[in-house]
Amino acid sequence: MELQRAGVVCLIGTGNGGNMKRIAGLLIAAAALGSLGLTTDAAFAARTKSVYAQKKAECKQEAKAKHFGIHFAKKNRWIKNCIAGQRT
């Protein structure tokens, strides 16, 4: 009882049952906030992947027009640089 008057909340042993409701509410709120964070991260990741895939497809088309022939390493390096914005 001394702890409650001093402003410190004692979560164990008060006997009125209100603390269990408080703990359950906090756990539910934490789970809800956590799931909201995951959905926004997933949407951002999907959007980022689609932008990357689009950029990669454009660079592959440009590389195809350059006729690298059998020089696969040179073609892949050019595609990588194209995606990074360093076209030559």
C-alpha cells in the first residue's frame, strides 16, 4: 500500500483483480501496434521490390540492345551499374 501512495504501481498481490485487466489490455495493445508495424513494413518492402524489378527489367532491355554477345560478366556488371544509376 505504501508503494501505491508513493506513485509506484504494484502489479502483484493487490487482490482486486484490476491489475490482470490492465496487463491484458497492455498486451493486446502491444500486439495490435506490432501487427500494424509489420503490415506497413511489408507494404514498403513490396513496393521497393517492384521498383527494383522494374528498373532491372529496363536495364536488361538496354543491355540486350548493346549486344554483349558471350561476355556475360560484362553484361551483368553493366546491368548492376545501370540499376545503381551509373550508365556508361
